[in-house]
Amino acid sequence: MSATDENQANKAVVEKMWRAMGEMDWETLKSCMHPDIHYQDVPTDDPGSTGPENCVKRLSIAFNHLSLQEQVTHHIAADGDVVFLDHTETWTFKTGEKASHTFATMHEMKDGKVYRWSDYWDVNKFVGQFPDWFLEEMMKSTAEDFTD
């Protein structure tokens, strides 16, 4: 496979993964993940999660409270096994509140699937938009909730 073909294939997997996340289609999302995937919100203290099931458990802690998760891709670039995504997410909570923020996300690919997923974002700017009730819900969860 040429470098251009590899880059396009890796970008397509990442785009599929993020489309599935916006649709909260957990099975399709997991199909894009390497069995040993590690997902981490880099600026937070929690250790992240390893494995597709744990990644979905971790996402679900927040997403179970959303009626909609929209994304706008600003840039996507691939160089070999690394895919960079610059995107804005808008979360609409089931109670109607919205929060919107831009993320930089690095994906390391292995065997045609996402192996490392690292989100970089401004915690205070995004979390500062969350409704108080949601923050209280999030405080009920710990890293043990999404690890084996």
C-alpha cells in the first residue's frame, strides 16, 4: 500500500469512528478500535481507559446524559500511523443545555484500527459550560468504573 493510500485508509477509520460516536453507535465505534486501544483525556487526572469495552463505558458516563453530540471537523491530517483531528464538539444535554468546545485529537493506528486516542482540550473552558447537575453526576464516577 502506498503512503497516500495508507494515510487515506487511516483517515477513513478515524472519520468512521467519530461519526459513530456522534451517532452514539457504540458497536461501530468499537469496530474502529484496536483490541488494546488506550483512550485518554490528556489534561485530566484520570488514567483513561484501555480496550474498546472500557472506552465505551467511559464515554457512556457522560453520553448517557446527552440527547445529541454534534461534531464539526476543521482539519484532519494523516502521516503514516498518526491521524490528527481538529474538531469542535457540541453536547446537548437531555435537559436542553448545550456546551461546545474545540479539541485536538491524536490517533495512533495499529493494524488498521485506532490504538491510541489522546484528546487535548481546555478543561476549564469546556467543563465551565456544563450544568451543575451534570457535574454532580460526573463526580459519582471514578476510573474504576471503566477499567477491568
